[in-house]
Amino acid sequence: MSGKRILLKIAVAPVVLILLVLKVIVKIGMSISSVVLGALILFAGGCIIYTIVKQVWSQTLILALIEATLIAASALIGVLESLVDMALMAIMSL
């Protein structure tokens, strides 16, 4: 190994440590939030069905927006986890 490569690995070490901590936090957050978000998505879906049966269209629209926001939040957590993994893989391959 050349001296520049060793210096680069030493310089990147704090970034790797931060990314590993972020990965653990995201993984824990994802497992906790999946239970909470899953329950909220099911509840909002049930409320949407109820408002459709009762033909309360303004509330159905509001609930549909809430449902879409919950699903987007769940997908965003998955994307964040993938980005952290890709960044770690890219840095480790240096």
C-alpha cells in the first residue's frame, strides 16, 4: 500500500464511523417505525373505507392524503437505509 492510500483511509475513518452509527440508528428506527406506521396505515385505510361507505368525500380526501404521507414516510426510511449502505460500500472500496 502506498502512503497516500493509508492517509486516505485514516482521513475517511471518521466518516465511516459516522455512517455506521447512522446505519444503526436508521435500522432501529425502521424496525420501530414499521410497527407504528403499519398500524397507522391500517387504521387510516379502515377510516377511508368507512368514509367511502358513508359517502363523506371531503374526509375521504383528507384521509387519503394522510395515508399517502404515511406510505411515503415508510418508503423514505427504506431509501435512507439504502443510501447509507451504498455510501458505506463506496467508502469501504477505497
